[in-house]
Amino acid sequence: MQDNAMQPLLNLLGPAPKPQRLSLAEWDLVVRQARRAHVLARIAALVQAHGAWAAVPPAPRQHLASALALATRQQRELRFEVAQIARALQPAGVPVVLLKGGAYALAGLQASLGRMVSDVDILVPHECLADVETALMMAGWVHTNHDAYDQHYYRTWMHELPPMRHLQRGTVLDVHHALVPATARARPSTQRLLQAAQALPGQPGVCVLAPADMVLHSAAHLFHESDFAHGFRGVVDLDALLREFAMVPGFWPELLERAAALGLQWPLHHALRYAQAIMQTPVPPSTVAALAPSVCQRDWQHRLRDALYLRTLRPDHASTADAWTPLARGLLYLNGHRLRMPLHLLLPHLARKALGGLLPKEKP
């Protein structure tokens, strides 16, 4: 693995970015890596926040400014969209509980700096799912995927409805009723998450997960993944969340307590391990030690997982890869599906999707 090629990028994403130390050749590589990893706007926001904008040479500054302008526009549109969703769900009596980038942005967290937000993710109680779907359709959101198999797959096995798109505005909405699929090995209680959700001041009907739950969702989402196109950004998100929430007294014991209550110790263990390895995220040794028994892996298993994840949780760029990277991504792709579905469901599903890609698409 080419660790040296990633170092300038990591330095710019750290707590004290120093853009003046980069040569033009390094800037050229950073821009390419960051664009592939969807963190170019975050670099721009961090450099601005640390008063170092003038130290960026004119050519890369243009790329950073363009990415930051797009992220700023997306977050502005997000606020409007969330207000429309809250209004649509008000008659159903269901608050909007934001997840991922939308939550970071509206809560004003450090993780929202330069965060690209292309769609909106919300969490609702499973028993309200039909009412929520009806209310959203009445307000102009429709399902974009009409394939009968995909509709059945989402509604029977997945933790969310098929993606919805607004007819006029074109915005995409993902409605979750759980953090992970019902067939996954770890199934955290949605009711517990919603009970601890926190209302956002000045934004009626809009909530976010509690800080510990926000970290746990980020960890569960990343390490149940099969497509790691946004994997590096997921680690950057975790680093930002952990650094900010660690400033609150009692955060680390609460995080461990919630992980145990929700059955999410192993994704939390992985999140802390790879945030430390990649972003040098400060984590108390006692927290790492407390999670070790929940993983119960031998040294060779740790080495194997490190070989896979440390290759995959990188920008998808040739400069950060080696000859083993495609194999690592392929194995984790299969592992992500294995974590979400048992073999008797997984094998027919993968066979169906593989054959579906070979068949000609029917014209509408």
C-alpha cells in the first residue's frame, strides 16, 4: 500500500491543516484523491476555518472553492427539503429523525464542514411506515425503482423503503425503519434510538440521534457496507464525530453502554480501530480494551481484517492502491452481503442480480 501518497491528504483533513507545506505536485494528487473520496469540499472548509485559505496556490484553490460552493448549495437545499418533509409528515404525527449527512448539517456539527449531502435519510418507526409512505406520496415523492423483484427485496428484507424522488424538485429521500436490515446479525432497537433522539431547536418536528447513537449508526452503516465508494469519507465522518463528542464529559462510557444495549460492539470496535489507524483519532485505551472481548478474534484474524480494511477504506484512486486492493474490495463486498443476509437468502439474491445484469433491459 502506498501510505506516503496519502499523507498530504490526511494532513489536510487533520485537526490542524497546513496547506503551505504542499508542493504543486502534491496539491495535484490531493485534489484527485479528495475528489474521488468526496472530501474535497471538506478540505476547503477546514482550510478556511483555520485561516489558511491564502496559503493555497491559485490552481488548487479554484478546485477547492468550486467543491465548497457545491457542498454549501447542497446543505442550503437540504434545509429546505427537510422542512418540506417535516410538513408532509406532520398530519401522520411522525417527527423527522435525520440520519448521516443531513443530521450533521442541521445539527451544526463539525462533521458537516464541507460535507456533501446528495440525498436525505430519515428514521421512522416500523409501525408507522405505511402512513409515512402515504403521506410522502401525497406530498409529491414517488418511488424510482419499479422492478418487482427490487420492490419485494426492499420491503421484505431491507431496513428501508425503496428510494423516493420528489416529482418537482428531484430530491432523493431514503426512509429507514432500522439501522441495518432485519436479516443482519446485529439488529439494534429502532424504538431505543427514537426514544433517545434529540429535537433540534428552532426546527419543529425535526430531530437527530443522540451523540452516542449517531456514532454507532455511522459505524454500523460503514461496516455493514458492501460498496466502499464512500468508505474513506465514512472514516472521516467518524473521526469528526468522535473528536467533537469526546469533549463532552462522560461520552466514552456512554458510548460503550449504548453499544452494549444496541448490540453494536463489533462495528464500534472496527470503527475505533480504523479511525485510529487512518485518521489518528484519539481514543482512550480503556475504551478499546473494553470492546476487545466482544470481538474475540485471534491475531491472524486481526491481521487479515487489517489487510482488507486498510486497503479498502481509502480513496478509490490508483495512487492509494496496490496489487491486492481489488481482491480486498471484492472480499469485503461479499462480506458486506454476508453480514446483511444469511446464505440461503444471499446466494439466490446475488445470482438473481448477476443474471439480471446480463439480460437486456425492457424498454418502458
